[in-house]
Amino acid sequence: MNSKSLLVLFLFLIWGSGSTYWYVCRIKGFCKQTQVQVPVTDAKKSTQQVSEKKIKHSLLYFLQNKPKPVINDTLQWQADVKSLSQLQSEGKKLHIKGPYYAGESNPTDFDNLGLARAEALKKMLSGTIADSLIETQGKLIDTSNGTLPDYIEYDKNWIKWVVNNDFVKEQDQKTILYFPYNSTKEIRSKAILSYINEVISKMKSHPELNILIVGHTDNIGNDTSNKLLGLKRANRIKNLLIQKGIDINRIITKSEGKNKPIADNTTPEGRQKNRRVEISYIKK
């Protein structure tokens, strides 16, 4: 066979291969790669493993049903404790909330697992901050979705210094200022004035907040006089804020008179607690 015949044969083979590929693969689609199907259970398992690896806990967290916290970063925890100790001041106490879910089992002698967790944190701080300055309580965390998580991340706002003395008691949603009997005039208590300065500072740094001031009295006197007395006490606090530059439109005052006691009016101590003003913040 001469060279010319070989060339024709070679070109024919190339043309035949190309035509076959075009018809089988492009037109009929028989050359598509098959995909390997991963079983659904294996896929879920793989996804769960990846999710578990991506969990990044906060500085402190609690495992389900366990009272003692897990510390992620010991050096950072020591630094935070040092910062807490430096914030101590007269008339304040360190308030610790221990989180817990309603469905958790409580292996301790405390009333709830949250209180046990708060006490565990108190013990960790006792070498730096005096026990007499630390208050503890449990904080129930909502699980409305019906599932019980394996852990609870700790919120740093659950450990904080609050005002707590004979004249001022700072609580979760409000602060109580106690007044002497029948008093509405000048406020001379250093503790109250110091707290008012904190309120002013917060109002100036958070323009989105308004403030609600509610006056209360004991049960001595008639309804009308007590209603007026409670309002005068609320307005006294209002005037202090206005004098320090807080816009009057951001301040709401009202009086409950003797209608909402928080203690027994049959004792001097109870009546003292009922003579009060309650302060709370509300968003505009």
C-alpha cells in the first residue's frame, strides 16, 4: 500500500471516530458522568460532624446537668476577674446569675441548678472578691422550642456590680430609691445622688432611652394625699435629671401612692421599704 492510500485510510479513521463521538455523546447523551449518590444517613452524619467541629464556645459555658462551668481560656478568665475586682466601690455588690433550663436534672442540694452554678462561680471569685460582696441567684432560660441544648453559653452581663445599700437597690428591670418618712424635698443621701449621676451618664450615652419614675408611699394617710406624695417624690428625681441636662421630654413620672406595697405596712421596717421611687428605662 502506497503512502497516498495510507493517508486516505488515516483520515477516514479520524472522521469515523469523530462522527461516532458526536452521535453517541453529544446527540444521544450516553457519555455523561454518573454521580455517586451518598446515602442520606451518611450525609446527615457528615453534616453533623462538621457542625460539631465548628462550635465555638464563649469564655464560660455549662454542660447540661452539670453545676461547674467549663473555662475556655484560663488567662482571659483571670484577666476578667482582675477587671471585676477593680470595679469594686462602696455601696455596690457583685450580682451573679446562674443560667439553667427547666428540663435539666439538679444533682445538687440547691433549689435549682442555676443557683448551684452561680455559687460555683462565686467560689471561683472568692479568692479575689469578698464573699460578703457577692449575691447569687438562678436565671431560668427559655426553651420554648421544646429542645434541651447540650450546653449553655454564659453571658458576661450575668456577672456585674449593682448598687445595693440602705438607700438604693438596683434590680434586673428597675432600681428602687428609698425615702425617709413624709420626705419630698431635698435629697441629701450621697448614695442616691451617686446613683442619679450614673443614671444621667447612661441617659446621655443612650439617646434611644427614656426613663420612667414611679413614686410610692406607705399606708399612712388617705389615698389622695399619698397619691400626691408619691408624685412629688418622682418629680424630685425628675428635677435632678433636668438640672443635669436631661431633656424633660425623655422623663415620665407617675404615682401609685400606697397601692403597690412591697413590704408589710404593719412594721416600721416594712413601711420604710414602701416609701420609695422606682426607676426603669424604656426605649423610645
